[in-house]
Amino acid sequence: MDQLFNIDLKKIPVSSDQEALERKKNFELFLENGLPNKKDENWKFSDLNYIISKNFKQISVSDDFKFDKKIEFINDFEHNHITLINGAYKSCDIRFEEKEKVKIESFKSFDNFTNEKGNNLYNLNKALSSGGFSLEILKDYKCKKPIIIYNYFTSDLDNKIISNSNQIKLSKNSELTLIEYNISEESKFFKNTFENINIEQGSLLKSITIQKNKSNGYFYKNISGIQDYNSSYQSFILSSGLKFNKIEINMNLEKENSTCYILSGLSLGKDEHQEIKTRINHLAPNCKSYQKIKNVLENDSNGVYQGKIFVKDIAQKTDAYQLSKALILDDQAEFNAKPELEIYADDVKCSHGSTSGSIDEDAIHYLMTRGIKLPIAKKLLINGFLNEIFENIQEEKLKTFLEKSIMEQVDGI
């Protein structure tokens, strides 16, 4: 592991000697245990140690990069934006909001940053983190327009690691639609991100992840969140096009009447591997969670879904549902699903399911008898299969943009 990670901690800016010591301590902890592998139940389908060691001979920190391009902003709908370059906060433009109600700055401290224990990638992140953002929506403020995070990765990142951390807080009775829009130039890098989310009473966060284009990046993101009374979290994952991606979402529904929705539509192609792993903890009565994970797999792609619903003994009247569906278009493609229920309350409604199969031949035949050629008929059915996850989005322009993004990903753009 020492040979793989050629890291000079002195290249990372620090604010104090104490911070330097903390970084050194966390890096030593990481080296002691290494990258997770399939011996860890959480990584049995995505052996990160094997994947990274196979594709990188040596990894160093990204301490010097050149950025002189103009980012092409989305013009399909009005929005605010935050710009990150190689994970580091660069700028923001909150032109459609009351600026005193939205606080955005570069991520500064891990104080009050909670995370699951035993995750060695968190040690690596704390050792190397040098970017990210903090975002807070103040009490009773409902953002008028979405905020798009333009997450741009430059072409000079070969064999580099990007480590960043984000904090998002929605204060009482606030609302936000947040879109992470990843744009990659041609380089092979490893990105390790940790994100904390705090959704206070009566607040709503819609979080959308989109990959604009194909990328040789290897991405890991861990999201840990807490939800207060009558709060809602809705996550839409459209990260097709990445060489490797694993997203872990751990949400604690701590107060009554909180709801959590996780929906994903992925179209995976040659030599692509993506995993979504969730744990929804129902810790209070009358809470609801709903998960729908959809994958279309071609060539030798690999899709994984691990989903766990935990229901505490006091969490009566829980309503929890999870479903994974896969369309497998080639014999070499693979989909693994591991749904779990751990229930200690007796008055609950919890269910899970997983299905996989090929495209409906009768539906293909029906479209072809109407004059639609086979490749187009397949794409129409795939788009319909994936677009189902947008049924909860009310904003028409945003919904149209997301459907267009799905179509481009299916087309392999």
C-alpha cells in the first residue's frame, strides 16, 4: 500500500501544526488497514483494493493543475451555481436567491462532521482532504431556483487522488434542489468524497447526481445524513459513464413523519462498474422510505445494489420499500443485488424485491411492426424503463432536462 500511494503530506496546505499531525495520524491509520476488499461484506461485489491496484501503479495527490477553460453552463432552465475544480471550491453565483439566506463557502473543518465507524476511506479522506464546500439554507427560506454544482475535472489528473468533503444543512422549513453535474476531461484519477447532510424540521432536499460525459475516473462517495420531524430527502442518481463508481447513502430518520426517497437510473457499458449501497435507519414512528434502483447493462458491465432497511423497536407505523430492476442485454454483463430488512418493531409495512432479465421481445416486435427499426425500438424501451424514476419531479423544465440526460447516456454520449 505504501508503494501504491506515493503521498507527500507536506504538499497539502494546513492551518496549524495540530492539523498537520491529525493528517499524518489519519494517513498512517489508512496505510495500516489499506483499501477495502471483498473480505469486507460491504465490498464483496466491488473489491476496491483489486480495482485500484489493477488500474493504478502509483497514486499521488493533485497539488498543481492548470485550468484555463470556460465551463459551458446548462441553459435548459434558470439556476444558481457553485463551481468546483478538481474537487476544490472555486466560486458561486446565487443570482436568483436572497443572498443573506444562502451561505456558501469552502469546506473548512471536520468539526461536527459525523460518519460511520470503521470506514478506512474516511481516514484517507481526513488525511488528504483539500476541497469541497459548505452550504446552508437558512430558516424558512425556500430556494427559488436549483443550485447546480459544476464539478469539473481537468485533463492533468492522471494517477492522482482527489479528496474532498462537503457539508449541507437545510434549516427549519427550508427547501433546495441541488444538482451535482460532473464534467470530466480525459484523465484517469481516483476521487474520494465524504458528505454530511442535515435536514431540519419541515425541510425538503432534492439531490440529483448527473455525469455529463464518459469518464475514466474512479469515484467513491459516502453520504451520511440525519432527518428531523416532517423532513424529506429525495436523491436521484444518474451517474452513467463512469469507469467505476460506488455511492453509499446512510440516512437516519430520527423524528416522526420524515421521508426518504432514493431513485437511480443507470445505463452501463463496456468495462463500467457501478454500485449503490444504502442503509435507511428508521429510528422514529410514522416514517417512510422508498427506493427504486434501475440498471441497464451492456457488454461486460457490472451493476450492484446493496440496500438495507433498519427499523428500531420504537419505529412503529414504518412504511419502507425497496426494489431493484436490471435489464441485462449481454451474456457478459452482471448484476448483483443484496436487499436486507432488519426489523424490531411489529406494526410496520416493509418489503423488498429484485428482478433481472432481458428486454421484452413482444414489446420489441410491437414497435417494429409500427415501422420502428430494431436499434431505435431498443432505445425507446430502455429510455422508458429508466425514465420511470422521474415521476416525483414536478418541475417540467428540470424533468425534460433529466430525461434528455438519460437519453444521451443511453446513446453513449
